[in-house]
Amino acid sequence: MTMLLELHDVSKQYGNNTIALSDVNFSVREGEFVSVIGPSGAGKSTLLRCINRMIDASNGEIVFDGVNALGLKRKELRNLRTKIGIIFQHYNLVDRLSVIENILHGRLGYKSAITGALGIYSREEKEQALKLLNILGLEDQVYKRSDQLSGGQKQRVGIARALIQNPKMLLCDEPIASLDPNASKVIMDYLKDISKSMGITVLINLHQVDVALKYSDRIIGVSKGSVVYDGSPRHITKEEIHHIYGSEAGDLIMDLGEDTDYAG
Amino acid sequence: MSVENTVTTKTSSELVNRDKPIKVKPLNKVTIVIRLTLLSLVLLSIYGFLTFDYKDVGLIEGIAASIANFRVMFTEAHFSHFNFLEGLHQVFITIGLALLTTLIGAIISLFLGLFAAQNLSTVRVSNMIKSFVAFIRAVPTVLWVLIFAVSAGLGSVAAVIGMTFHSVGYLIKAYSESFEELDEGVIEALRASGANWWQIVWQAVIPSTITYLVSWSFLRFEINFGVAVAMGAAAGAGGIGYDMFMASTFYLDLREVGTITFYILIFAILLEVVAIRIKRHLKTV
Amino acid sequence: MQDKFFLKKRLNSILLFCFFLAITYGAIIITEYNVMDGFTSVPEAFRWGISNFYPTQSSLEKLPNIMEKLIETLLISIASATIAGIFALIFAIFGSNTTKINTFFATISRFIATLFRNIDVAVWSMILLFSFGQSALTGYFALFFVSFGFLTRAFIETIDEVSNNSVEALRATGASYSSIVIHSVIPSSAPQMLSWLLFMIETNIRSATLVGILTGTGIGFSFDLYYKSLDYNSASLVVVTIVIAILLLESLSNYIRRVIL
Ligand SMILES: Nc1ncnc2c1ncn2[C@@H]1O[C@H](COP(=O)(O)OP(=O)(O)OP(=O)(O)O)[C@@H](O)[C@H]1O
Ligand SMILES: [Mg+2]
């Protein structure tokens, strides 16, 4: 299997004294479903954003699909970003626009400045948008304003916007943190299905350890900017989770996780 | 649930009619109103430009002359009818006017604003005060000052009263809206414990809204500085505005106009910076 | 401990009160404001107003004339705010932290806006009097400059408040700068910006009266003319028309705000 993403000694420093990431190394295979877990402030969001250079890493090497992301120029960077879809905790939709317009925004990266600015979408793109709406169960909301949707529906629009990019990889930053358990399950199921059926690689930040263990092929534990665990969810032990989260929080998390079927 | 499944059960062709183009931008009331408003504004602007009384002043020559004037004003500014300290004194008169009118206005508005807030007053009283205040605000400040000047004479008395009038109109609206945003629960809690109206006002309403009151008042102070300059020029209220008026219409001294502009600019920016500081400070408290 | 807490609170209030008293006193001295006159002249002014300041039959004959000036003033206010809005939009996009191209341009654009905003409209009109004379353009440019400065700041705040999240999302899809601005920033902030624009027009009508008095144009000039010739009946008619115009405009823009916000 080929490696889709490789991180070598990636570091990120904010200002003079906040070290958000230090010497992070890991790689992700094509089609893998990887969860990143770790306490608040560990650097999970920073890590994700470094990959498509929403944030520029201070040091190291990020190789995506055989290209070194850190060396890219403007045009190439836009090209890279079209291949990576991001799904945000707060959905980040343009509230006042309709659902379908928000989804079509995912195509803007493929357009020249002028066709993009004018918002000229081809028939194929529109049909694909409708198809994705169908897949995600939003066929009745096509022309609704997106601020009239529920959180779960908004997140599905977010997923559709990422998918219409035809990405090789999805980066999800706490996609279910603002959702109730039902909506969370729906979103996670969609992500898992998408990953399986379309062969899209998923790298996802999660706060719910049980969810991470249930859905992932692999777990990456981050603490204070460093990777402290990298392995299968099946073999992760209580001690290792304690180590990721610091000892006290660990009890709470394992109590939650105890009765779930890790293997999924 | 599986993706393949969903796709096959409900094909996209149900949604897509092969012949019709797929529309992306739905037209709703909001979009229509926004577009109509913008269109009307643009058309009215064009109509305005076609009908203005230009008095034979060419746009291009005028702009060229203005740019030349700006250069003279800002690079060759000088003192001729007053010196640096006298100028400073005049600025302080202007600030004094702004301060006085804001303070008096704030005190009056605080009391009337309580009665204008619907949650602290009755609907009738609130509506009465609000419509009266809307009327006060509709009359431009300079007209208030000039109207008062007929009986009080041109000078600081007319200026202070006229400017206070307009400040009251502005602040009552701002204060009463801040009071109305107050959480009903806070008032209820005190009422339940048997507190009377004044106690509720002093113990709950004012402490919870004080940050808004302060930032609105300071904003008005900033506005009143500009108004005070204008009143000095248009209504004989004294201060730096009066010097401006003399320099521009009597002495025709562009360079002195430049000096005065510097004075006004510096103090106005100072006030704006303080206002931003206050706003930021209040946000974090 | 408790006693101290309340004592300190009371002491603070007293200090604050003294501070305000002192600056009020200072302001009274420096402006040579006569407090007694201030009190007595209010009822006096009202008595005078009720017996002199109202439109009469004969002043109504001047209504067509006044209306013509009023309409010119309204058009100047609308044109200056609208055109200023277009420029302000461009400057705000370059000046906002969310959409700036680089810090250098952002600083420049904010600086220009600050400059224009902080020179009062009365000052602008007196400066422009040198180059445009008693033309309608004097008032137009004075209002334009101030509107431009004010709207740029308002638009910058709107952009920063409203569109941060969705801009991030569009940037992540690889969208170009112009696409981001047009598909995310503009749709998110358009209603709020339009609301500011309407506010600016309302403000401009009031300022236009002042500018008119200073530069001898528009409705302000009509008022000044009647006022100085002691024709208070006609002057009051001018005030009445201005008030009606502003109240009508306010209710219209409040209606628009209710629909779009
Ligand atoms: N823009 C920024 N400027 C300065 N410091 C930042 C910035 N963004 C994040 N940080 C700091 O970097 C560290 C890592 O932040 P990050 O948001 O990546 O954590 P996280 O693991 O995503 O946390 P959470 O689970 O709460 O989302 C924190 O200490 C944070 O304070
Ligand atoms: Mg985070």
C-alpha cells in the first residue's frame, strides 16, 4: 500500500513561546480511517490545519500524494487544497446562501479567478451536488437557506461541500463536537461509509474516545504537541489512554469506553 | 446505513429534469429587497448627478484644485491669527462644549431612558417618550441651536442647550434599548424578593447595563466633539470651529485652515482611540 | 472584611462623582457657559417657539421652492452615501483582518479611512469651499468623504464579525481570493452593510442641512435665508419638511432592516 500522507519532524510555534507541535512524525495510507485524540490544547487542530497549510508549519516536511506541501507556490497550493476536503466543527457555511450554493463552493478551487468569482458552475457540477444531497439525505433542503438547518444537517452540507471537491483525503476537526448523540452517529456513519465506498482517506480529530475506538483503523494520540501513541484501536490499553490524557481524566474516559465494542 | 444503498433507492434523476437548467440561486424576499434597495439607491444617485446645481464648477478642475489645496494645507500649514497655545485653548473650548452637553444629556437620558424602556415602564409611557425622542432626533442639531439662539442669543448657552437636546434624543434611544436587552429573570428575581422599582433600578438594571451605558455615552462624546466644531462654525458657539470659519470664509487663509484641520484631526483621532480602548476594556471585563 | 468591601465601593463612587463634578466645572469655566441663563432660556425658548415658530398660510406659498431644495439635499445625501459605500467596500476588503492581502495595504487603507472620518463634515465643507465654491459638489464631497471614512470602519467590523468561519472553509477548498470574497464575504455581510448604508443616508441628511448653511446650498441655505431675514414662519416650514423627510426615511429603512436582517 502506498502512503498518501507523510509527516516528518513537523513543528509549529505560535509567537515566541507557544509550541503547539514538536517533531511530529507519522504517515497515513490511502483509504485509512485515522483518529487523532488528545486533551484540549494538545495541538490537534493545529496539526490538521498544517496539512493543507491553512497554518504554515515552522519546521519539517509534509508530503501529500508525493508532493512536498511546504514548498508549494500559490497556484500549486490551491491545487493541493482541492485534493483535501476539510470538515469543521462549526460547519463554516455561508449562512445566508442556499444549501446547494454552499455545496458548490467546493468546486471553486478548480476554477479560474473569473469563472470562480462569477460563480459559473457546469451542469455536471450541479448534478453532482444534487446527487450528493441525495446520498446525504438532504434532498428536501436543496434551496433552503443554510442557517435554517439543524446542526446535523449543516454538518452534512459541510461533508457534501468537501466531497464535491473529489478529494483524496478528508480532514475533520471535531465534526461531531456540537451535535447530539443521534446526529453524531449519523455523521460518523456517513464518514465511515464514504471512506469505505469511495476509498477516501479520513483523518479526524475527536474528543470522544469511544467513538474514535469504534470507527477508526488507527489511533494517533497527541499530548502537548507530540505524538505519544500511534497504533491500532484494538491494542490500546487503559494505561496508554491515561498517558494521552493525563491520569485523572483517564478514569472518566475509560468508564465511558469500557462497554463499547472497540472493534466496531 | 450504507452509501450505495441510499444511492440506489433514490436516484438523482428524480430531482434533475434533463431539459431544464438547474438553478442555483433561489430568489427569496430578502434577496429581492436587497437588490431593489441597491438598485434604487444607484438610480437615485445617477438622477442626482444629472440634476445637481453645479454652478459651472467642473468636476475635474474642482478635484484637481482640491488636491492642490490639500497639498498646500497639509504641507504649508502655518499660524497667523493665533499661536499654538491659543489654538490649544480653542480646542479645549470645543472639548468643553462636547463634555458639558454629553454629561447633561447623559444625566437627563438616564432618567428618561428608564421610563422609555418597555420592561421598566408601561407601554404607553414608553411609546410616548420614544416618539417624542424620534422627533427630537429628526431635527438636525444645528437647527436646534439656531432656534434656541433666537431667544438666548448666539453663543455658548444656545449651543449647549441645542446640542444637549440632540444628545438626549440619541442617548435615550441607546440607553432604553440597552435596558430592554436586560435579562427578564434578573428583574424578576429582585421583584420576587420584594424590592421596589427604584431598588431594582439601582441594584440590578444599572449595574448590569453600565458597560453599555458608558460606551454609548463616550460614543456620543466623540460625536459631540465633531458637532461642537460645526456649531462653532455655523452657530457662533466659539472654539476651534469658529477659527475655522473665520480662516476659511473671511481670511481665505488656506494654510491656517490646514493648521486648524491638524488640531481637529489629532484630537478626534485621540478620542477615537480612547473609545476603542474603552470598548475593548468593557468587553473583557 | 465585609465593611471594607462596602466602604471601598462607596469611596469609589464618591471619587468618581467628584471627578465628574470637577470636569463639569472646568468645562463650564472654559466655555464661559452661564448656568443660570441655561436654565431660564429653555422655557423662554419654548414660549417664543410656540408664539412665533410655526408655518403660516403665507409661508406655505414657499413650499414648492423648499421642496425643490429638499429633494436636491436628499439626492446629495443618497448619492454621497452610495458612492462612498462602493469605495468603502473596496477599502474594507483590503483593510479587514479576514480578507486583507497583506498588512501593509491593510494599514494604509485603515489609515486613509481614519483620516477622512475624523475630519468633521463641517470642516470638510469649509475646506472644499475653496475649490468648489457654492456648487452642490462642495456638499457632495464633504458628505462623501465622511461617509467613506465611517463606512469603511463599519464595513471592516462587519466583515470581521460575520464571515470569518466561512472564509476559512472556502480557503480550504483552494478557492481563489476573488472567489472567497464574492461567495463568502459579500453574501454574509451584505445585509449588515446595507443597513449601515441606510444609516449613513439618514445621518447625511442631517449633516447636509449643516453643510448647506455653511456653503450656501440646498435646504440648509433655504433655512439660513429665512432665518436671517427673520421670516421664522418660513424657517419653521423648512424644519417641518426636514423632520417629515427624515422620519419617512427612517421608517422605510427600518422596514428594509426588518426584512433583511
Ligand atoms: N492562532 C494561534 N495563535 C497562538 N496560539 C495558538 C493559536 N492557535 C492555537 N494556539 C495554541 O496552540 C496550542 C494548540 O492549539 P490547538 O487548537 O491545536 O489545540 P487542540 O488540540 O485542537 O485543542 P481543542 O481540543 O481544545 O480544540 C494551544 O496551546 C493554543 O493555545
Ligand atoms: Mg481544536
